[in-house]
Amino acid sequence: MKNKISAIITAAGKGERMNPPIKKQFMPLAGKPIIVHTVEKFLKAEIFDKVIITISSEDRKLAEKILFSEYNLPKKKFIIVDGGVTRQQSVFNALKMCPEATDYVVIHDGVRPLVKVKEIQEIVKLTEEKRAVTLGIPAKNTIKRIKQNRVISTLDRKQLWEIFTPQAFYYDLIYKAHKNAESKKLKVNDDAELVEILGEDVFVLQGSPQNIKITDKFDLKIAEAILRNN
Ligand code: CTP
Ligand code: MG
């Protein structure tokens, strides 16, 4: 039987570090809203039953207008879910809205529009075997632990990776991980950590460094430059 796979794309943040007149997920990148770039990659992967997008309730109308009216994306493929106060809560809301009998779920930041279709397909394939997989790249810079502008220690770069999304999981595993976090009031930054907390292995797949998270205005410039050269 064919596996049932859902995508969760998070786009319910406030974009405080960008601080533009409009939230960064709706800002234009090479003339097209960032969220549209991202969502189109998931549609092109052609492996998802549903694409679930977390949107802040005040932006639901705007998101629907952009996705379904302006860009004519197939409405029946999507579920738009109200975001929570934190990204973690947004993802948990979306997990609860996945279709029944979902086997795998791929979770991705709406503001990583430069993910490659091939990366999305590869991470899903690997998840069948590994159960929990995240994309990442080996750290390029030296990373030190700092307190009040003073170096506390230097970490061994050979052991350090920067972690990206997508992150993909067996649905039951990531649901259990979020449920556990809710009951213990744990707050983390990425979904993989919730699986780590359960004591389960998380596999890291090396991705492309172009898959940046658009966090501030500098990232937007980099993303524009990457798209111009693609
Ligand atoms: N996100 C979400 N729900 C939240 C917070 C974040 O769905 N409550 C989404 C964001 O929209 C973004 C992704 O998670 O696509 C990664 O978060 P981040 O880059 O931190 O975006 P923001 O939270 O919007 O930005 P900032 O932290 O600067 O306010
Ligand atoms: Mg944030």
C-alpha cells in the first residue's frame, strides 16, 4: 500500500528580527512571496497527500488570497491551521490536523524557500528506514560558548553541524514526542530535539548550504543573489 505523507510548513511567526512592514513569509523574493516559493517546492515533490500550513489567524485571509487567488495553487491539497504562540505549538497544532493514517510527516520552515525538491524527496526516502531525519550541514565557522562577551569554551568544530529543515519523521513518533513535550512543558527550537528527548536516534542528512532560513534583511539579500545565479 502507498504511504501517506503530509507536509507541515510553518508560517505563523511574527518575523520580529526582520521587522519589515509585512511579515517576512509574505515578503517578495525575486518578485514572489517567500511562502509561495516554499510551498511550490513541496508541490513539485509530488509525494504529499496534504500540505498543512500554520498561519496566524489574523493572516488567514491574506494567506488564502496569495496562495489560492493570486498564485492559483490547488486549494484541495492544503489545510491551513491556526499557529500557536511558539513554533513548537504551531507544529503541534498542525500534527493534530494531519489526515488519519498518515505514515510520515515532513516539517519545514515557511521561510526556507531555497530548499531543493530533491532534498525533500531524499529525506522522505531515508525516513522510511531511519524514522527521524533532519537536514543539516557541517559547521564552517569556529563556534565558542560565550557569556557576557567572554569566551567560556571552544567547541570541537569537527563534531558540530548546523541544523536545517526539512525534518522528517514517522508520524506516530513525532506526535508522541510533541505530546511528551506538552505534558512536561518542554520548550525547544526544533522538532528533532523532541525526538532526542525520547531517547530515539535522529539521523542527519547533509543538505545544500543554500537552504538558508530567512531571518533578517541580510538573508533576504543572500537569497536574492542565490536565485539570480541559479
Ligand atoms: N513560526 C510559526 N509559529 C510561530 C513562530 C514561528 O509557524 N509561533 C514559523 C515562522 O513563520 C517561520 C518558522 O516558524 O517560518 C521559523 O521561525 P523564525 O525564523 O523564528 O520566524 P519568526 O518567528 O517569524 O521570526 P522571529 O523569531 O524573528 O520573530
Ligand atoms: Mg521565531
